[in-house]
Amino acid sequence: MLNGAFVKVFRSWVAISWILAGSAAAEVPGDSNFQGLLTDASGSALAGPVDIGIGFFDQLVDGTALYSEEHPAVALTDGVFDILLGTGSSVVGSYDAALFAEANRWLEVTIDGETLAPRQPVNSVPYAFQVSEASVLASRVADLEALVQALTGEVCGNGALEGDEQCDDGNNSNGDGCESDCTETPVENCQEAPSDPTFNNPLDIPLDSTASVLEFVSFAGGDTQDKSRFDVIGMNPNPSLPGGRARLVLSANCFGQGTNQVEFFVNGQTFSCGQTIYDQEVTNDSNSGTVTITAVGGVCTYVQWVLTGTATRTN
């Protein structure tokens, strides 16, 4: 008997084992046992039942669908499913040796219609061939070790830094500072903010109104710093007359990768994304200033910042 097994961790599932049974005479198995552990984003086991879709492709992304089958209403035991590949419904293609005649084969799994990414490589040709008893024993031991690792080891994509992970940002996206295999994104692959003038578009806020301005900063490459002048327009030059005084409130919001690495500097103070950075009564002589926005660190920091100002007359 031959078994080929692999273990791969996703944000929401882990393939515990893939055990393929066949004879020593190199015949192709009619089905293959496939198990996986399904969890939610917090790592808690799902209750089930779930609809499971299986597909094999010739490329990691896009490519040609070579085989697919469906397993509806699969029961879960503490989040673990156990299905036989080659026995599903809505079959497209043939589950046989020809399917694995080429080296590059990728497994895609869908749970309740959601496609789990990335696809996983099929590293061993999944059909039986003649092996020695020693090889079988070694393979069984590897399966057991893989199962233990899957159940007790680190989970890449759960947002917690574990084991040998370099990073874990809670998703399986690439190019955002932390790759889908929980290694840091190479700097040369990071998205960079385009260079722009030292002073960006001004934030001109009409009296009794609200206005916004936005731009991008990044780190380590690209445009790491922006500046924006703010000004309340339409105020009465005489502070004792109506419209001569106003309450000016500026707030800073951020979107993107590494928002915790962006700082806003105004009036000698430093603020973070999501904070109110200015809240004062102003007159026509004190209703302007400059905000400096800087990406100060991180890996592949790429952030769109938004300054919003509201000016409300107080007399």
C-alpha cells in the first residue's frame, strides 16, 4: 500500500492528510481518502455540515480545470471532514492515472461555495506503485507526524505569530507585507506611493462646512511624506462680529497596509490614524496651518490618508 500525504495551513482550513491506497502491482486506486480541519477566522472548529467542492488544475492561478467533483452536506467531527476523492457527484473529468500524468497539478477546495486560496500543489503522483515495506513504513510515520503538526502546529493566516512564521497578518494575500506562506514580502514586490509635490492639495474649509483631502504614502520605497495646508475660508476679519470666530476640527483616517505606521504632525504634536488631530477655536488670524503626514516604518506600508476638516462659527 502507498500513501502520499501533504499538510498545508490556510486561514480557515488545514488539510490533515491525503492517504491513497493501491496495490503493490502499480494499479490506479478508485478513490483517495482526503481529510481536513475547518475553522473560522478565530481558529474555532466549524460545526458543519458543509458542501465541499474539489478541483484539480494545471496551474497555481487560473489555468485549466482538469477534474472536479462535489461532496454535498459533509458532516464534521470537531471541524474535521473525511471524504473519498473519486466518489463525489457532479463529476467533470476522470479521476485516474492520466489526471496526474504531469508533474504540475494543483488542488483547489471550495467550502459552501467559497474558494479557499491559494491552491495547493500535489507533490506526489497520487497512484500506487511498487514500493518496499520500509518505504511504506516511512510514509506512514510521515503521515502521523503531519497529522500531529496540523493539529498542534502554527496556523498561517490566523493573525497570530506562531512557530517559525516571520509574520501573520490574518489573510492569505500576497504583496501586502506578509505573504500567504507567512514570510515577509520582498521589498522589491511592495506597492509604492507615487512621488508628488512637497505640499499636496490644500484643505480649504468653508465656514460652516466640511471638506476633505487625501493622498498616499508608503514605506520603505516611494513617497514617504506628504504635507497639506489647511485654511478656513469665508471668516469675518473682525473676531467680534458674526463669523469672526469658529471651531475648527481636523480628523485623520487611513486605509491600506500598515496604517499603524503612519503619523500626523501638527502644532508640535504627533497623532495616529483614526484620531482627531486638531480641535480649537480660531479667528481669521489663526485659522490656517500645516499637517505633515509620514510613513515611518513597516514592511510594504502603503496607506491612503484622508484629512477631514469641519469649521463651525461660534459667534
